[in-house]
Amino acid sequence: MSFTTHPSVIRNLGDGKSEAWNRFFELYAPLIRLHGKDCGIDDDSLDDLVQNVMMSVFHSSARFEYDPAKGRFRDYLRFIIRARANDMLRARYRKVNPPEIPVVEECLDELYAAEWEEHVRTESLKKLKTDVLARHYQIFHMLDVQNRNVKEVARFFRMSAASVYSIRNRTELKLRRIAEKMDF
């Protein structure tokens, strides 16, 4: 499957095409679930949260135009996730009337930022895997993901350590460029 840059995915949502919505769901549903847990949504309700967030984005997609000057899309998405999570929590707590539990907004911001970075890294690695030679990806993966020793990797691939470093550096640069395009 070819990779579509996030800005184009967002622009295509307004057209209502199912391919754009499928791609959007594929990219962001894991992040919504992850941040939903941070906001206090239980595992049984995470699919409902994803659906509620998708519906919010869907309802605003016809009039939504992404403008980087107004802010990052990730912040817009974080706002929607939290708003829908809070709606769900309020509805649940109205039924049982529990004591007020303070939520530390700064803590949620830090968690979301870390989750966003992990999300960008995961998606960037998927794209990298399709953009470089399989052998180069394997070398990079063994060094940077599995934290293997350069000499060990060089022996495994029967090449010099200098060649392994060179491949790793070129691959890492490519990964950074991919991540920069995704991190808006």
C-alpha cells in the first residue's frame, strides 16, 4: 500500500471518499485508543471513543481546512479526543455520581506528546520499510530498534563495520525526512 502524506489525507476527508476515511482511520485509530486510555476511558469503551472522534472529525470535515499557521493538526486531534473522552466520562459519572476526580491537564499533554512521537515513529518506520532496500532496513532495524552491536551486525551480513555505519546513517537520514513530513 502506498503512503499518503497526512496533509493530503486531511484535505481528502472533505470529499467524503471512503479511501480517505479508511486511511485516516488506519493512521489515527491506534493513537485515539492510546490517548483515550490516558484520559480514563476503559478498554471496553475505546471503540466507542474512536467512533465518537471519527464522527466529530466527519461532521467538521466539510468545512475544515487545515492551516498550519493556525496550529498543528495533532493539537486539533488531541482536543477532539479529550472532548469526546470527557463527554463519555461525564455520561458515565452522571449515572453513578462519584466524587470529583481531578485530572491533571499537564500530565495528559505530556502523555499525548509522547504518544504522538511514538505514533510518528511507528508510521515512519512503516514508510521507511517500503522506501529502502530490505537489507538496509534490516541493518537499521537491528542497530536502532533491537540495539544490536555494529560488529555483530557486520558479521551477520558479512560486511565491514564502516559499510554498516554508512547504511545506518543514510537510512536514519531517510527516516528523519519521512518523520518530518508526518509531524505537522
